[in-house]
Amino acid sequence: MAVTEPLLAVDDLWVEFWTRRGTIHAVNGISFTLAPGETLGIVGESGCGKSVTSLALLGILPRAGRVVRGGATFQGRKLIGLSDAELRRVRGKEIAMIFQDPMTSLNPVLTIGRQIRETLEAHFGMERHAANARAAELLDQVGIPGARSRLGDYPHQFSGGMRQRAMIAMALACEPKVLIADEPTTALDVTIQAQILELLRQLVAERDTALILITHDLGVVAGMCERVNVMYAGMFVETGSAAALFARPRHPYTVGLLQSVPRLDSERGRKLQPITGAPRDMLSAPSACPFAPRCRYAIDGCTHEVPALRTMEPDHDARCINPVPAATPQPAGEATR
Amino acid sequence: MSDPLVSAEGLKVWFPIKSGIVLDRHVGDVKAVDDVSLLIERGETLGLVGESGCGKSTVGRTIVRLYRPTAGRIVFDGEDITTLGETELRGTRRQMQMVFQDPFASLNPRHSIGRIVSEPIRVHGLSGSRRETHQLVRDLLGRVGLPADAASRYPHEFSGGQRQRIGLARALSVNPAFIVCDEPVSALDVSIQAQIINLLEQLQDELALTYLFIAHDLAVVRHISDRIAVMYLGGIVEVSPAEALYRQPLHPYTISLLSAVPIPDPEVERRRSRIFLTGDVPSPASPPAACRFHTRCPYVQPTRCREERPALRALENGHEVACHWAEEIHSGAITLPSSNGRR
Amino acid sequence: MSIVELESREIELDAPAAGLGHEAWSRLRRNPGAIAGFVLVATFVLIAIFAPLIAPDDPSAQDILAVGAGCCPGPSVHHWLGLDQLGRDEFSRILYGARYSLMIGLVAVSTGLSIGIVLGSVAGFFGGLLDSVVMRLMDIVLAVPGLLLAIGVVAMLGPGLWQIMVAVGLTNVPIFARLLRGSVLAQREQDFVLAARSVGVPRRSILVVHILPNAISPVIVQGTLAMATAIIDVAGLGFLGLGPQDPGTPEWGTMLTQVDRYLQSAPFLAIAPGAAIVLSVLGFNLIGDGLREALDPKLRGRD
């Protein structure tokens, strides 16, 4: 692949939330780059800070949150810290986002058509008639039957899967260069999830849009993403190409996650290996490896300082001073009959 | 030979739809459960899996008589409990307990943990002195992996996974024979799910429990169940030993469902062939006539599918399926049209 | 997840330090309106309780000589709010009036509350025909404007203090009944109620032990607001002459009736009871609003 300037570059981002009970250190120094057309998966459990990252990029953090260190650039220009007016030009047009629950992310009192038109009118200055036509086209492209007539429908008249398709249509309306999908299918049934993911796959491939897929589901990431970053306690603990990371996971957390999830294609009767303990509370910035208290492979040095990301193999890094040996057997699939 | 602990025959649970300005008129029914029959053997775990709206939770709740069935029979431990009143049911209720999905809503926020866990004991008159009850509560909490001092605290002080353990302790307090687990791990984080699943398995071994495990996550159900029943739109479409379900799915819905479940392995994902169902699930208020799946079935045939509702019939070795063409699909005589099943 | 959910999920910690009641209390403490309301109501209650000790004069003691010349001597050093048309110390009468208002408010609201809770919880819990009948009955009662209804009841029972208390109490019944029914309906579908049913808890116990304690918060809020309206209603009925028939009773509304002839010459005789009514009603309203905010479960977890 030719070396291109990264589309999006995040550099040592730290995000905090001020609350009555103290400061929550939601994101503790993450850095990553996104190339044009690339699919990146950010995977982690609830509370690890993955959603906060995307909100910070688009400048839509809740009131109590703020970026305290680091920044991000988009196409070489500064992204974090832009004024509201400048950010509005970026949101939707360059970087678009879709959320988990389309019921609360779509305005229930506006028709779908109107909401799509809003984006088109705002960013392209399209007039009504043309915007309508384009909106119908978009709904059609995302697989909503009878698109034209459904422009006048309200969100509650759509099923969950259809609403998510409408959200994708809205997000792609302005042909953004980056699409951030925050748990887009978590609230959907598994067969609908498969449809939506397939749709996403097709659309971003056709338009060469870069995709950041945020989820807790390792299976979804395995099927959709070229590169994966595993997040825990506000930092990336393992990053790399999906192929390398899944075949040879090195960070104990990643290994723990893979071993605690039952796989459809693995041997039955193998006991699940849960990760003991509970996630770290985020009231203080980590001063040592955040996973050490729950880690089976922890050694003395783990409690001294936060480990840096180290290269395990080409295109595969892990933040661990005692990583799981690469040859450890993983719960692989059964041999095909 | 077979002496099932729980048996449901021809179970129907229809919820009336009422409409009208002054007087509510009965204009239709939501057929949440439409003719479901299943058997649960002593000591086994029967998994009940399906997507939202398929009626699996309703089946679970009807079996423990939280809902009254519109038709059909429920036999528990040899006793027909279909039409028993609340007072008569109380004795049986000791034997069948339930664990709920939402760890935040299934515990009364105003009661202490000790009170919650000991409630079944008190209701069934099994409590001795207060000291004995306290000891029992402490033992139960220990059995589910919670510290003894939890008894004086309140639900909001615990995490989701811990609350599920409390719910389990409550269910176990009266030594039931049968527990319906209604999506017990769906609302939990991945790393906590495994803890609870292991706990459930361990308790089953220790206490000889029988489970009806209801969930939408096929991988989890396959892991914990001995047999699995797949539901679609109010009916069971396939019943199979768990081992065989992944290797030999027979019903087109099961096949589609399995192909849709993501697997955490990029190589496997890349090589899989997938079937994408079109459209959405029809509403249970107006399910399709004849075979309920025929409107979305990738293998739908011109005859029989639109005319006759397939009955759940037994094929060899404990495998049941509700499809007219199951054998032909399995043998390859019927294949997918080339436009579907890509990748 | 939506941003709101994100806010409450990511900000909230695993184990909040205090209980549900504590959290509501701390939110209440920081609400300036609620604090002001509390001060007003506390003053009102203390005055009502300690009136005999605080009041400088006997409210019935008349100083006819002082008003012989005409009405009415205004505020002075001895009589902070002056004398009324019969020579009685206005200030003392206001203080004693607080007792009547408090008692009337409490009795009226308790009557309404107790009957309303029973009707509402029974209707909500059992549903069906019982629910329809009870609610239609409540609708009928609600269709009549509160004051008119109270007048009607008094017309039946005759004028007097306890009669207007009953009347005002009855007008509150449908409000509480409706409120509690809604609350009970919402709680009835909660998982922990289902769990109690599946355990075999008898229905009676489910209603009293599980549902009611969780359904009661909106009723508490409404209770404080009902105190406010009860005070106004009672004053209104008193103003119409339907209240205590003994003209010596220092009830604020009755006091207002008796001074309409003197409004030009001695306006303070109307202002004093009027202001007392306004301040006490304001106090209850402020507390009610503060409680509503503090107990709202949706606001839990936010700052």
C-alpha cells in the first residue's frame, strides 16, 4: 500500500469528566491514525472510554467532559479545539457518526426525510426539491423499500433495523471521509445485525470511506475491520492488524476476553475462563498497568509504571511487559468436516 | 423411560388487542406463543433461543405461571398446573424459580439484600428462628460468591454481575428443582458474563438443578445447554442436541441464524458463507399464514410452504424440525438460489 | 448509546456512597428554592405550635375603647399590626390563625391522601372492572371545580370548621387516587414484582410490601402541594362565610371576609392575613417543587 498521509491522526488524547464525586479519567493517552478507506475497530467493554473518544473528536462531549491533553488532526488540520462554527463544517460533511440507539438519536417529531434534508441543505446548500430527490436515493441505497414514500414517515414508524439504515443514510448523505459507528448494531437482533453490517461493509467499500467501528463484540470486529485497537481503562492495550491480533493475542486482557466468550465454532465442554475481578474505577489516572490487579500473568514490574506500547511483531503492538507467549493455544475453531 | 420434569403441550399465549373509545373492543391478538410443545428432562439444560419478539420469554414466564396460557397444558413434576389458582400454585412455586434479565430492575430497590434473598423462605414458611434465616442467607450468599456482609446492604450498591448473583441466591433459597433463566447474562459485560455462566454450571452440578435457559445469544446457549430449541414468531422451528445444532442445522431459520452470528476470528469470518434474511420479522399480531417463516425463507418452495403450517416432527436421534423440506435441504436436493448466500 | 445514557453510565461509579434517600436529601439541600420554602414552612409550623407563647395578646381580647372613634388604629409599638375592627390585636390573631390553617391543611390532606391511596392502589393493582369503576367515579368528582365541590359538601353538612376540612379533603381524593394508580401501574410491570410473584408472594403482600413503597414518591410531592391548595381553599371557603361560624375565630380567610368595609381606611387588616396566606402557600409550593426534582429517578446520577 502506498504511504499516504493519514486521514485522521489522534495524538496522546486525554479526556476527563468532572463530577461531584471526583474527576473521572475517561481517556488516558490514546494515539492512533486512520488512513483513507481503512476500517479500524475499537473494542472494549462498557466504561473503557471508547465512546468518549469519538465524542471528543467531534467536539460533542457532554458538558462535564473536556479534553485535557493531546489533540487530533484531520487531513493535517487541527481538529480538537476548533470553534463551534468550524466544527459544524466538519461534522456530517467530513466526519459523520452513527449511534447505538436510533430511537433516541433520531428526532422523533421530524420525519426521516426532513432530517436527511437538513444535512444536505446545511452542507451543500441544496434546495428542497433536489434535497428530497437525493434523500430518496439515499434511502434506496441503504435498502429501505419504497424509499420515496417513506420520506414522510416518522422514526417510530420504522423498525429498529430500518431506523439504523436511515441513520446510515443520514450519515453518508454528505459523503464524509470518515464514518464513526458507535455500537451501531448492539441493540439489534443478530440477523438484522448481519444485514446492517453487510450494508455498512458495502457502502464504505463503494465510497472508500474510512470507518471507525466501536463495539464490545469481538466477533463483529473480526468480520468488519482490517485493524483493531483493544481498549481498557481509557488506553489502548493492544493494537494491530486484525489478522495478527486475533491469531496471536499478546495482552492478557485480550487473551482473557477471547477465552471468556463462548464461540459458536469451538469445542463444547471447554470451560469458560472468566477474567476475575471488576474493571478499575476511573477516579484516578493510572500509575501502573491498569489491568495488573486482574492479570494472571502479572509480575513485579507491572505495578511500577504504566507500560509503553511495545512491538510484538510487524503491525502488532501490546502494552505489556510480560505478554502472553505467542504460541499459547487459543480457542480455535473446530476442524471443518 | 422418559420422565420429564416439565412438559408443555400445545401452549398458546395470546394477548388481546383492545381498541375503542369508550368500550374496549377485542380487535385481535398478539400471538406471542402459538402452539409450543416441549419437554425438559430432569437435570438437563434446555436452551431456548430466538430473536426479539419470538416469544421465548413468554414461554418461560408461562411455564412458571406468571402468565395464564390461552390454551394448552403445563405439567410440572407430574402435576397439571395449567389452571391452578394462586393459592394452589404456591406449593409448586417452591420448586420452580426464575432469574431475570435486568439486574437493575429485578431487585426491589428499597429492600436490603438479606430481605430480598430470604423472602422466598419466609413466604413458604420455611424459616425457623431469625438466627437460622440469617445463617441461611449467609450460606446462600457465599454459594453465589458474595460476601456475608452483603445482606445488610442495598441493591444500588452492587454492580450488575453482583446483582445477578443476588437474584440467583434468591432463586436458590428454597431449594428448587427447576430454574428458568430469562436472559440472565444479556445485560452484563462480556467479562462478567463468563463468571455468571460458570456459576450457573457449577450450581447445576452441585444441586442437581434443571434449567430452562432463555437467551438470544446463540453461542452462549450452545455452550451451556444440553439441548436447544429455536423459536421463531411464536413457534418452535427446531429442537436439537446442542452438539449437533452447529454442525447440522436443519431448519432454514436456524441455518440463517447461525450464519449471522459473528465469530471472533477474521479468517473464519472471511471464509464463511452467509445467508442474509431480507426484511424484518413480521408482527406477532399478524403472523404469516401457513409456515410462519415462508415470507423470509431463503429456501422457500412453491408448494406446501404457503399452504400448510409445518408441524414439529422428529427426525433421527432426537432432532425435531418444523419444515416441510428439511430432508431435501439437508441432503442438498434443494439449494439456495444463486443470488443469495454470497461471500 | 445516547449521550444522556453515556453521561450517566460513564460518570456514575460502581458503588455510590449513600442510599437513595440520601441522594435525594443532598440534592434537596442544594436547591435554593427548596431551602427558602423549608424556611417559610418551618416558620409557619413553629408559629402555629408556639402561638400561645409568642403572641403578645389574647386574640379574642377586645379593646373597644381604642376603636370607638372609628377604625382602626394602625401598626404601633404595642400592636405591631394594629388593631382590627373589634379592637383585637391583629398580630396575635395572625399568629393564632396559623394554627387553624395548619390543622385544616393537615386534616384535609390526610383525608384526601388516605382515601385516595386506597382507591388508587386498589384500582391500579387489580385493574379490570374495579379499575374502570373507580376511575370513572374519580373522573366525575374531578369534573366539578374544587371550590364548587367544597361548597356543595358544606351545603350538605352545614357551615363550620370541621365541615370545610372534610370538604377540602374530599376534593383531594381523586387527585391522589389518579396519581397513585399511575404510579402503581408503572411499578406493577417491574421485574422485581414479577420476581416476587414467581416466588409465590401473596398478592396483598406484593401490593403493600413491594409496590407501594416504590410508588409513593409522586404522592409525597403532591402532598406538599396539596397542603398549599388546602390552605387557599379553606381561606376561600372562610371568605365566603362558610367557615367557622364563630366570628371570633382567627382564621385567615374569615378575617379577610370581615374587613371588606375597612379596606379604604385600614388596608393592613386585609394585607396581613393575605400576606400570611401567600407566604405559607409559597413555602409549600417551593418545597413541593424541590422534592419533585430531588426524587425524580431520571435525574439520578447526574450532577
